[in-house]
Amino acid sequence: MGYRVINGKLYSVEDFMQHQNIAPKNKETNNNFKEVLKKELNQKDSFVISNHAAERLKDRNITLNEGDMNKINEGINKANEKGANESLILYKDLVLIASIKNRTIITAMGKENGKENVFTNIDSVVLL
């Protein structure tokens, strides 16, 4: 199970999918445009936290508030604007590895844990 962050609030992906309003496929083109527009707008306001990252945050008793989520989302948006694919995001005392294309936080750790690690397959670093 993954988590999705929308407008700074954390939702279970299962809850998100159950409560999502999806219009029937046989609606007019205008409704299809509205769906595509809504999806694109929501994409810039949300990201997913993988199970692995959520467990690591939980194990380290790290909680992120709405402001933290918004700031991390801004970092993902900035990396996306620059054409990044995989980024290391440094935020406060956190090190986050994110797939920018998928808008997913892959893993998380404290800065003190990241000092002795080598991060590969990233093409950018975002300092927040």
C-alpha cells in the first residue's frame, strides 16, 4: 500500500482510489477535457510516498506536517521543471530520494544516516 499527498495531506492510495470521482467513458468531449485538466492540475499538487519510505519515516518517528508536504511538493515541481528524473531532496534533517517522473518518494532517511551512504542513479539534488 502506498500513500498519496494531495495539497499537503496524506491519503492512503486505496482510500484515494475508492473516493475518486471518475466520469463514465461515454460522456462528451468537454467532460474528457475537464478530466484531463483536473488530472494535470492535481498532478502538480500531489505526490506519492512509497511503502518503503513511509515505513522508514515511521521507524524514525518522523512526521511531516502540511507545510512540509507542500515544500517537498514544490521541490518535486522544481526538479520536474528542470527535466530531472531521479532526485535527492534535502529538506530540514531529511534525505529523500524521489522519482520525479512518477512523483514518488522512493526512500527517506535522516541526514545523519545519509552521511555514510553513496547515492547512485540520481541526476539532480534539490535543496529546500
